[in-house]
Amino acid sequence: MANKVYPDAEAAFAGLLHDGMMIMAGGFGLCGIPEKLILALRDSGVKGLTVISNNAGIDGAGLGLLEPGERGAASRLPGPERA
């Protein structure tokens, strides 16, 4: 069985990320979100993501860190409006 425990988010994403991919994330607002994975996505340099979630967080936090903009990796964040 493959080891699915990684030392950090960057290692978990190694070889998986590419521009234009679709990502789905869980959580509720800013609770239970994959914070370290969101930061690793933002810092990876991948662009053009479509991010699907029941809640996109707020500007500058949670999935809001991926919204289109200067450092945003997402080109689309469909779903409810952010607070």
C-alpha cells in the first residue's frame, strides 16, 4: 500500500498540479478548510484554476487567497459570494 502521509503540503502536491485544473475543497467558511494546501496552491505558481466550494471564504483568507488577482491562482471561483 502506498504511503499517503507527506511531510508538508508541497510534497503532497508534487507532480500533481498543472495550469487550468479543477480543484474542489471542503470546509465551512474559515472552519475546517485545508489552510496549508490552499497556501501551497497559491505559492505553487499554478494558474487558471477553477475552484469549487460551498463557501469561498473571505478576501485575503481561506479560498479567497486563490481568487483572481495579482497572486491568485484561480480564474474562476463559482459558488456563493464571499463575505
